[in-house]
Amino acid sequence: MTKYNDFNSQNNQAVTITQNVLLGGAVGAAVCSALLALLSFLFVKFGTLPLHYLPIITTAVGAVGAFAGGYFSVKLHKKQGLILGALTGFLIFLIVFFTGIGKGTEYNIGNLVIKCSVMVVMGALGGIVKVNKKTKVKKYN
């Protein structure tokens, strides 16, 4: 009977981790979308931008989204910040990559490796920051 309970608890933990990574990925993708919408509005309002800056800008936006997604997923799970944050960053990279493939974007493999690395590291950093964040204890007088 003990083996069944151990398997069931491990299965529940895997489901919880998956749910938290998916929710963090959704939050990160929403942050990316909001930032891209804001930046596109600013570019239209204030003038043009040279095309060679676009990969840098999209990588930076993806990094911010991965950080936010990693932070949010670890906020839900409250432990394993490095792993959950990195998984969330990779999920957001996959969302961005497959969105670009669907749009017909041609990718340079070097840019893909850099973008993936940056997003995984920033997601992991967001998870680490949240796990190590100190909570304030309310004092009642």
C-alpha cells in the first residue's frame, strides 16, 4: 500500500509542477505581448527603427517575459525556483519560436541559440529571485 501512495504523491507533484509552469508560461507570454504592443506603438508614434535592432529588442522583451513567467510560476509553487523558472523560460521560448514559424519567419540558428539561452537563464533567475525573496512578518502591537 505504501508504494501506491508514494507513486500517487509523485504523480500529484508532477501535475502541480506542470500546472505551475503552464500558468507561468501564460503570464510570461502575456507580458511579452504587452511589451511588444507598447513598443510597436512607440515606434509608430516616434518614428522608424533600423531593422538590425529587432532581434536585440525581441530577445530583451523575451527575457523580461521569461523573468516574469519564472517569478510567477515559483510564486505558485514556493520551491524549486531554478528548475521551474528554467522550464518556464524554455516554454516561453517555444511559444515565441512556434509563433514565428507559423508566421513564416526564417530564423538564424545562432540567434535561436542565444534567444533560448537568454530566456532560460532569465526564467531561472526569476524563479531564484522569488524563492529567495524574504517575506515581511506583520507585527501587531
